[in-house]
Amino acid sequence: MRVVFMGTPEFSVPVLEALVDAGHEIAAVYCQPPRPAGRGKKESPTPVHRRASELGLPVRHPVSLKEPEAQREFAALQADVAVVVAYGLILPQAVLDMPTYGCLNIHASLLPRWRGAAPIHRAIMAGDAETGICIMQMEAGLDTGPVLLRQATAIGAEETTGQLHDRLSRMGAELITDALARLDDLVPDGQPEAGVTYAAKIDKSEAAVDWTRPATEVDRLIRGLSPFPGAWTEIGGQRIKLLASRLVAGEGQPGMVLDDVLTVACGTGAVQLLRLQRAGRGAQDAAEFLRGMPLPQGTGLLKG
């Protein structure tokens, strides 16, 4: 098929690669414009932009698709279908209607649960047992379109957003190639009104750990916000990111270190911290972290 690909972050890259490997003709790749990054604030292309350039594909990064000229350029591509995954721009109805088969979105949740910007984070933070990928026919509403294909997957007990992100990206790549291979035979399934939830964009104000909360909530917060923006706590006046954890047995004053392997008491129960990061340093496993910042049992009170 003649495909317009629309995506921006690392999550979208395996999908683009899968479409190329499947033999589809990529008419153009749309992504967000380069943004200033790093200490020098030099403009840096997005992950999709970089990969598309490596593959020799034409790249476009308009700031909006609402302008008539941008829409004329899109229409001139005469695409059979547009594949959209974490693109970051709203597609006007005129653009949605241009490809022969419309625009298909790869969404990282089991719709109608977790429509919106941060479905992977929210699924872990809410303690969902499973999530998945939906191939959705796009319409004007926010992730409201009918679903063509869906695939579920269990969320691991110690899985972080970063780990789940990578798994779902690969699943999305496989599912969209399957969808395109049998597009004429797929029957759109309208989303029910029951079970709709919205995955609001993560706000950094959510990231501070409240050790008086139950251990299940603390563990979900740590895993759900890893690697970005990273749940954090203060240790000896320093802000420390907490990047991996597990639920363990234990009890004590909330925030107190209970042993020599970084088990920390919560409001009820305890979590073991597995990976941490000090400001200006790389992430470290707990044992390595403790060699640089010892926290003796019973005396290391963590304050969120």
C-alpha cells in the first residue's frame, strides 16, 4: 500500500521500520519539528525524523495541518492509508478523510480504557492487570474511533513504563502490518460508552513519593513514572529518583529503611527499591547506590 506515516518519538520507530520491511511504499513521513535539546540547545531531530532519514524517506514536519497549503501537500501524496502513532498534532477532518482507507491510529491501551496522552503510565499507576494495543480508525474525537484490531498483554508485577513501552511498541508494529495485510476484511468495532477513562498527561507534581500511602500505591507510582519523569524522594536533603521497585513484606514508620537491601516501610506494607538515581549521575542498582550513599537499617528516614 501507499502509506503516509505520522509519528514522532522512539515509540513510533519500530512501526515505521515494520512498514518498510513489509514492503509498503512510504509516500512521506510526518513528525514533529526539530526541538532545541542538550546544554547547547541545538535543534535536534526527533527519533522518527532520524530513522526516516537513515532509510532515505522524505520527511515533513509542519507545525500545523490546519493550513490550506499543508493540506494540499498532504492530499497530493494520494495515500491509500495514513498510519499514525504518537504523532503529536491534531489531524483536521479534512486530513482524516484524504487517504482512501482513512487514518489508522496505533493506541497503547485497550480502548475505551485510557484514551489520551499517557496510557502506559496510567495503566501501571492504576494497577491494571493488563493493557494492550488497538488499531483504531481515526475520527475527530479524542481516541473515540472504532477499533479494527486489538491485542491484550499482561502487565508484569515489576514492569516499569519504560519496559512496557518497548513491548507495546513492538506489538503495535506487528499488529499494524497484520491490519494492513487484511484491511478489506476487517470490521470496525465501535467503542462502548461504558469503561471510558482518560489518561491525562503526566504532571511532574505527581512524582513526589508519599510514604504514608500503601505500598501497592507507592510501588505503582515508582514503576509507572520510570524512567520519566521519575518518582522521587529526598534523602539527606538530596532529591533521589526511584526507578524500579517491588512489593515485599515489612512494616515500620513510613519512609524508614528496614534492612540492608533498601526495603522501605510505607503506610501499610513495604517496597524494596531496586534502582535509583542521584542528581547529575547515572542510574544505579540498589547495591551500587548504597556503596556511595550508605543508609543503615533503622536510621535512613526517607522524606517525600
